Amino acid sequence: MTTLADVADVLRSVRREAGLSQEALAQRAGVSRTTVARMETLAKGDMSVSVLLRLLEAAGYDLKPVKRGHSRTIEDILAEQRRGDGSLNSICMSVEDR
């Protein structure tokens, strides 16, 4: 099961993958840097889906449902990217093409 902490970790990871600071992402999404920081650390204990979508879009990502039991998770994709197996964007695009 995906938890809010998992979502916060993914948000932080995609921001870093996009090479954006919290401030830069906030400006692109039209929210405050504090909002980005709170969502990445769950300081409020919850997060707005609409703000999450805006932040992901501003970092160049979409939120897409993946059927449970799918063989590759976002963690797998990020691990591949860290190992240098390809950029996150190209990996995601190749998954979308299936």
C-alpha cells in the first residue's frame, strides 16, 4: 500500500530529478516554497491532491495509476535512474509506450 510518506518521498525525488530547488518548483507551480517543504515532509500530516498534481506537472511529471502487482514500481525506476540505466523521463516514456 502506498502511504502519504511514500508520496512525499516521490515528490522530493521527482523535484530533485528535475534539478529544481523547492523555491524553483514552487514558482513554476504557483505555490509557496513552504507548501513544497510541508508536502515533502508531511508537516501538515496531509496533502492537497490538486497541489500535488500542480507540483508534479511543474516538475515535468504526470500522476498515473498503476495496477497493484505491476512488476516495476516508482522505487524501481528511481533506483535504475540512480544506477545510470537511463534518465527517469526516458524510462517513464518507455513504460507508457507499452
